[in-house]
Amino acid sequence: MIQKPRGTIDILPDKSALWLDIENRIRKVAKKYGFGEIRLPTFEVTELYNRGVGDTSDVVQKEMYTFTDNDNRSISLRPEGTAGVVRSIIENGLCSEAMPLSLYYLISCFRYEKPQAGRSREFYQFGVEMFGANSPTADAEVIMLASDIFSELGLNIRLEINSIGCPDCRPKYHAALKEYFASNIDDLCDTCKGRLEKNPLRILDCKSPVCSAIAKNAPHTIDYLCDDCKSHFDGLQNLLSKSGRDFTVNSRIVRGLDYYRKTVFEFISDDIGSQSTVCGGGRYDGLVQSLGGPALSGIGFAMGLTRLMMVLEAQNKLPELSDSMDLYIASLGEKAVSEAFKLSVALRNEGFKAQCDLVGRSLKAQMKYADKKSARFVLILGDSEIETRRCVLKNMSDSSQVEVSLDEIQSIINHIK
Ligand code: HAM
């Protein structure tokens, strides 16, 4: 038997209805904030991620699904959505539209990671990107959007924020980090030894237990912010406090992708084990320009939908969705089968969920099927019903029965609507 690749999931019909419901409720909140949907290619040229996500990140260094296509081009399955959105708005000339430009996406992403609960190799994200607004208000707006999504779903998820500075203040912070990590260099993993020169910030989110133990006592970004970054971060905290959104400042949050500047944030749930970050994001002013566009600021986030489902389950907030059928038309005999088919077509045209037997089952098996599919009503057609043009409509919830005319579809509708 061929099995699905490690780290992937099948979402079967009993669960996909739930996913669809959650996705639609998320979409509704995004629309309320004026975000429009963008759909993107599943793969891009690898250079986009090298330059966009950053070649010192774990995602690019170790986790990308990269292959050479028949034209000898290096292609990668998208490990995240931001770089693709930025490529698209530059390529499609959206950078000159009225700002802010606010986009959202629902996508699958691919990372070659060690699978565990809440971490897979193909995973699903809802993400937003807002371009052309560089005020703390824009940061607060994007964070409130994520927060409103959690509220809409009835979830309680804690918010942690930090600022990782800008190109003006980061060199000073990098120097402090380098000095700190250089004194522990022998214990660092090989990847982090390489990161020490290029981007010591990345050592802070290394997954190796030894590196993360060393990172615990490293200097904090927040102590090295320039005046502009500091007032931006203070402004954000003020706005969040005024809007009543609880948060904590966690100076250990640096995020795993290289494009971030100033504000970074994570929504974390303690209910789902070690992969507890349900949503992560931040500001990435400079990314649009570095990928060949104008100097346009950007901020966004992405939430992992599998982790979101895990929190919904853990916090007992999974919606109860009814997948029942309105009417099942059981039939026995050639004429009855064709009448049942005709009737089910007519009722579906009227907007009802109606089905008839398609596999020639016995009456008993048909009733069992109707019960399994939670049919609300059942009509039973046999030779005598075809002759008299009258039949019995059974209400499955209380077993009550009424007689209806096969030639007056409205009389059936009146009972089942
Ligand atoms: P990220 O932190 O890499 O950020 O991913 C965002 C979210 O995707 C995570 O918080 C997590 O819920 C989910 N996620 C990530 N990797 C996996 C995985 N292997 N399995 C399951 N879920 C996973 C980004 O992707 C940025 N592009 C977010 C962003 C948008 N920043 C600004 N704009």
C-alpha cells in the first residue's frame, strides 16, 4: 500500500467541513479589516527565498524542498507566504496603489522539519500582509486582526511582543551578541558557529538544546534600541493597552526569518504542547526594496491552521457542524428507482440536500444508509406508490409519518423545510 509522505496529512470529509467553517470565519474577520485575498503559486524560483526569507535562516538553510526543473532552474516549494506576496505586488505593479495595501492568503507551505504534534512538512497557514503603513498604529491594527480572529473562534491565546531594532541600532546589538556567543563558541552547533559572523541573531532561535541553553543568558534586543525604534515600540504598547488587548513584552522573541525589523510578535497557547506558537509575525520594512521594489514598509503575520485546530479542540471550542441530509428517497423496483432519481433532482433544484439509492441496495440497507447519513426525512417508493402516486414521508427524528403526493413536490417541501 502506498502511504502519504511523512509529515503530511489527509483532511477527510468529516474534518474538511470543520476546516472550511474555520477558514470562512477567518476570512470574514479579514474582510472586516479591509483585507483582500491573494492567491499565489505553490513554488517560486529559489532565489526569492534566499534573498527574501534570508540565507541565514533555518528555513532556507535546512528546510526547503528545492529541485532543479527541466529548464535547469532552481525551484523551491514555498516555505512561507510573505516572500511570494512581496514578489507578486512588485511584479503586478501593486506598489503604486492607494496605501495601505492589505492582503491575506490561505496557503499550504512546505518545510523539511522533524514531524511532531503541531509540526509537519506540509502545513497550512492563514496569513496577512499590510504594505505602505509604517506607524505603530499599523502594527496594532494587524495584531488586533489576529486577536479578533481568536476572539471570533472563542479562543484565549496569549500575546507576546518584542522589538528587534532596525539597521541603525542592530549593529550595536549584533556586536554585543557576537561578544557573548564568541565566549561560548566551542559549545555552539556547527550551523551556529557559521552564524556568529553572518547573523548572530539567528543563534537565539536555534533548536539545538545546547545552543538554546547558551542563548538564555544572551543580551536582550530591547536594551539596544535606537530612539526611533524605542518610540515606535512604546507607541505600539500604548495602543494595545488602550484597546484592552493583554500582552507581555518578551525580549526573547526574535522570530526565525531574516526579514524582520522593529516589531515582532507571537500568539502562544500553552494547551498544545511544545509547538505552542499559533501565530507569528512582525514588521519587515526593507524587504520590498531588497526584492527590487520601491521603499515600501510592510507588516504581517501567519497562523498555523493545524495548531489552531489543536487549540480549538483543547479549549473545547470546536464548532458543532451538522452534515445531515434533508431527504433520502428509498426505492425498490425499476420504476421507483427512476421516480426517486427524478424527485431527488427536483428537490436539489429547490435547494434541498436530497439523495436517492445509486447502488441497488435492499430496502433495509437503504434505510441503514439513510440513518448513517443522518437523513432528516425518508421517502419510501415501491411499485404500489408509483401506481397510486402517493407515498409515506417519514420523519427520522420522531418516526412520525405523513402521506404525500408524488405529483405535488410542494407538499413534500412543506414538510421538510
Ligand atoms: P513562521 O513563524 O515561520 O512565520 O510561521 C507562522 C506560523 O505557521 C507558526 O506560528 C506556526 O503556527 C505555523 N507553522 C510554521 N511551521 C510549521 C510547521 N512545520 N508545521 C505546522 N505549522 C507550522 C511565517 O511564516 C511568516 N511568513 C509570517 C509573517 C507574515 N510575517 C510577516 N508576515
